[in-house]
Amino acid sequence: MLAQSTTELAAQFGLWLHQKNWRVATAESCTAGGIGYAISAISGSSAWLEGGLITYSNELKQQLLGVSADDLQRFGAVSSEVAAAMARGALQRTQVDCVIAVTGIAGPDGGTREKPVGLVWFGLAWADQCLTWSKIFPGDREAVRQATIEEALQGYKKILDTV
């Protein structure tokens, strides 16, 4: 069961996509399909949701999204560079209008001083553009994943800011 706030955000995102006649796909690591699930919970979402790629491992990030092994080695899976590569790779492979990608450290393990638990990088790709941003979310694994899903569902507002 989704939180009401998540359902509302997914419905707003769906309405925006529907009004633009756009289709979306997701490329998800730390949320493991949660963004796609939230979007698909909205009645009529088949009109704007193409699908999603869950690429939890670095190997699948490379195979399915075309993320370079060099970027994974140099910057790590949780980085602006990898979030952008995930979004661009999914956009190219799915032929949708926009892609939201996420990669992060949901915890409770895996954090470092440079990349703490709760750090999530977002990638948003559309047309010939891609932008990334990061957030550090507080709380346990579930709270970090939930906050990531909600932030991702609001990503379309960043497209509006650029047009």
C-alpha cells in the first residue's frame, strides 16, 4: 500500500505526462522498481508509463543501460555521472519522452563519509537534455526509499524549470 502523499504525487506526475502526451520509463537501483510501482498504481497509467529497468547491480547498469565500467570505477555507482548515464541509457533504449533514474545508498550499511547512508542521485533525461541532482534523506532504509520515490515523482518540475 502506498502512502497517500505518494499516490497524489504519482497522480500529478501522470496528469502532467498525459497533458504533454509523453511516456515515461524508469531506471531504478536503490528503489528497485518502487517508482514504477507508484506510477502504475494510478488508474490509466498505461497511457503514460512505458515501464522500468531495475538495475541494482553494476553489471546490469552496464548491460541494460550502457553505463560505462570506467564511470562506475571512477565515480562509483552512487554519483551524478552514473545517474546521468542511467537516465540517458534508458531514454535511448526505451524511446520514451522522459526517464527518471535513481541510484543511492538506502542503508543501513554501505555509507562512507563522502557518500553517507541516505545519499541518492537522481537523473532526469528528455529530448537532448539530462540533469542530475542529489538529496540526502534521513531515516531508516524504508524512509530513504520512500523519500526517494516521492522526490523522483516530482522530477518533472525540474523540466518545467528549464523550459
